[in-house]
Amino acid sequence: MKIIKDSVHDHIQVDGVARELLDTPELQRLRRISQLGTVSLVYPSANHTRFEHSLGVYHLACEALEQLAVDGRRAERVRAAAMLHDVGHGPFSHNIESLTHRRTGRYHDDVHELLADGAVGDVLRDHGLEPAAVADLVAGEGRFGQLVSGELDVDRMDYLVRDAHHTGVPYGTIDHGRLVRELTFVDGELVLDEGNVQTAESLLVARALMNPTVYSHSVARISKAMLRRASERLLESPATDLEAETLQRMDDHDLIAALRSCDETAAFSRRLDHRDLFKRAVWAEMDDVPGGIIEADHGTIREFEREISDRAGVDPDHVILDVPSRPSMTESTTRVMVNGEIRRLGQQSPLVDALRAAQYSQWRLGVYSPPDLRERIGRTAVDVLGLDIDGALVTEVRDGRDATLDQFVD
């Protein structure tokens, strides 16, 4: 057994298959993958990694298995899946996942190949565990896959608390101890037992508050978009001959070094290194954006960027169009027991509609550019995208805050 001191859960006991997995290269690589990617450019202390998060998920999985009275080989599979659930992440976590997915067809939770080969596969088989069965749990399949990847998974419970702790933002604080204690299976579904509607709501509210404050903070979005653009240039560069599969297996340091050494990405790399970031030329609400743009695929978005740069007479690399997907609220499907029957939280809680409305009002389309070009690019982008924004485009600074397109933003 190994005992590890953790900043969130205090002491974590690691034994069995998890103890041997701990020192595999695949898991140790997660020490060099930041949990929140570029969010540290907003919150300097947000430098925690996927490795410590994996330990936290393992710890909560152990507590949940004890609560659910699950033991033996079935429990070992879940513990292994909890420890390994993030080994498929690429550098900077989710920041460039959409880029690599377009080229490989794989998201971070598709780990069947990773678990079948190498040291991880050897450890699993030495403990009588089939790698494919563990990979299925990571993907959320089956009865116990819900515990690793689902509406009530221990992954979400750990990252909310951990991200709040390391950013210093209080909104992600949840009673994960109660959440774990109240888990139960009813007809094969993982649910919260009677009397826990408010417990489920706390998970929903925490995620809803952390999203605009941390995960989708405007500076985090700008830096993520710049990193994504630079990584795309890296893959397109004939000088690097880099494949997306190789990029997926890099860590943060590998990617930074590659961006610095490539002529096509060196300028982006310097900006990220020095925190000399693009600024918002457009920051538009959902009601001001044509639906076709919101639903546009990557190729269409790149065409819009090229048209904006051509009309504005600027370098194409100076225009980034950032279109988030429509708001979703996975936590609203959390299942709770109410008066002896399973109900989805969205059907039971009046908070859900209010939080959905808040998500809708917080949604923004962004067009980013170097500071000295943002007025020209902003005016052109409004015209090209057909944004329904009243009044003249104004870019100025008042009271230390940007006022862009007649809308003040923090």
C-alpha cells in the first residue's frame, strides 16, 4: 500500500492494481498535462495536473464502491478505470481535443488501444483484468461505467472541488462526501437516494457557476483559441511532418517546445509565452448571431475567418473566430429518487430552467485579433457574419474595461 498526501482529499491510500498502475509511463505522463490548460493565464495558481486529479477520482471511486458494497474483481476493474480514465488526454487537456478528434476520430476517453498495449496492459493482465473491459468502463459503458463516466460520476465530483481549490474560486465547492454516501443502484441505474434533490442541485449549480467564471472565462477562451490555432498550424506545416496521433501523445512541454521551434507557429508561441494575447474584436450574444453560424462546422468557420481577413486587409493569422456550441446541461439528467420513483433532476427541480436561461444569456461568439487591429477586424466581422448588433462599433476603454460593440465586458 502507498499513502499519498493530496491537497483536496488529504491522505489517499493506493493499493492493489492501482498501486502498480501508478508508476507506469502512461500514468506518469499525466504529471505533465495541466488539468485546466490555459486557465492558469487567468488564475496563476491553477497549475494542477491530470495526475493528481486521477488520484482524486480513484479515491472517490474507492469510497463509492465501499458505499455500494462492491468488492472483488468487479471493484478492481472500477478502481483501475478510475485511475486510468484520463490517460487518453492530449497536451493541455481539452484545449486541442477538437483539433485532434477531427483528424483521428478519437476523444480522450477512447483508450482501448492505450490500455491493451505497453506497461498498463501488462499490469492489468497480471491482476487478471481484461484491458478491454476496463476501457469500456472508462467510456461509461455498463452498470459501473456510470460511476466513472456519467451524470453522477466521481470524475465530476473531483474536478469541481479540485478546480475550485486551485483557482481560489469558491463556486465549485460541493459536498462530495454526501454525494458519494447517497449513491445507490435502482434497476441498474446509478441514482441519488431519497431526500437528495438539493444534493443533486448543488452539483448542477456548481458546474453552472464554474463555467463562466473559470472554464469559459474570456481570457481562457482567447488563449485556448490561440493555442488551438497554433497547434493546427503545426500539423499543417510541411517542416514538421507531425501526425495528429503523435500530437495526442505529447505532453504540455512537448507541444510548447514544438510550437517554439516551428517557423509557422513561433509568433503564436511567443504571444502565449509572454501572455501577449489577442483581444476581443467582437463579443456577441446568441440572439445577435445567425443560427447558421452557430451550427457551422470547422471548415465553414475557417472560410469566415479568411473572408474577414481578406476584407479587412490583414494577415489571416490575425483573425480567430470562436463559436461555442449551444449550451448544454448534462447534470440536469441526474437521476434522483423521489417518493419511491426515479426522476430526472430536470423534471423535479425548478432551478434547472433558471440555470439554462443563465447559460443562454452567458453564451458569446468571439472574434479575436491583435489589439491594434481589433476595431478594423471587428467592424469587418460584424458585416461578414451578419451579426444583428445595433449601433456603431465602438472599441474603447472605460474605467479599465473594454467596451466592444457597445457592450461592456469584464
